[in-house]
Amino acid sequence: MVTVKVYMQDGRVFKFEVEDGVKAREHAHRIINYGWRNVVNGTMEYYPVHQILKVTFPDPKDELGTKYVGKAVK
């Protein structure tokens, strides 16, 4: 299982688990492009894309084969 974390502009962090890194990347892509939805106390909440700071998940074995690795300049 892979834990996906969704970091919101207001400081909250949501997390959920998916089967593997491929599924995590699919979920991250959809969240960044379409927004985040969550059920709280039986109420569906939708968060637009501009309220999401980032989506992260571990990929320690580089199973996704990413060939573009960015490094912070400062």
C-alpha cells in the first residue's frame, strides 16, 4: 500500500492509501487537475484546484521510472 497525502492551502493534510505507485500517480494527477473531494460527517466537500498546494507519495524504488528529477536551486 502507498499513502498519498494532499496538502491544502489552509494547512490541513488529507491522506489515503492506494494499491501501488502507479495508482498513486493516477490519483495525484487527477487531484492536481480536478481538485479534491472528501466526506466529512456525511457531507461531501469539494476543494478546487487553487486550494491544493501539493500532492505527495513515496516512490523509494523508483518503480514509476521517472527520468526527470528536479532539484531546488535555492
